[in-house]
Amino acid sequence: MNHAQYLFVLAACVVVTLPLELSGSRVYRRPRRLARAVLPVAVVFLVWDALAIAAEAWRFDPAFVSGVRAPFGIPLEEVLFFVVVPICGLLTYETVVRVGRLVRRNRRVRR
């Protein structure tokens, strides 16, 4: 299981936050907006990773990654990290905002 640990953690992040989308957060349903939020930051950090790997400032333990590499030697799991984790964060944020609106609306109605 070691080679797939990073992928399992990313999959768990998706599974845990997927109900937030199904409850109405609509993050996946707005793909252009999602791409504009996630891709610029992902590119910056992937370039940073590529530079750090090239400079041998850090590496990824082969025991914990699948061995599939993107360009510049970045493990597939690291590329997915910079997409999955921000999406999970956006799902959480959108849900908190939506629930906050509902709570405020209910407070106004009760007064």
C-alpha cells in the first residue's frame, strides 16, 4: 500500500468533500470559475516544485509515490495535490458561505 498512500489520501479528500458538492455548493458545476481559481496557483507551485527538484532541494520518497512522473520529474501525486486540495478547500468555503447565508436568513425570519 505504500506506493499508493499519497493517492489514497487525495482520494479520501475528494470522498470526504464530495457530499458538500452534492448538498449544493456548485463548485464542480462551474468549471470555468473553478479553473480560474485553481490553475494559476497550481502552475506557480508546480514551477516551484520543478525548480526545487532540479536544484535537488527536495525529492519525493519513491516508497510513497506511484512512480508516474509528470514533466520535470514531478510525481503525479504532487500534480494532483495542487488540484485536489484547493478544490476541497473551495468546496468547504462555498459550503460555509452558503450555510452562513441560510443561518442569517433564518435569524431574520424568526425576529
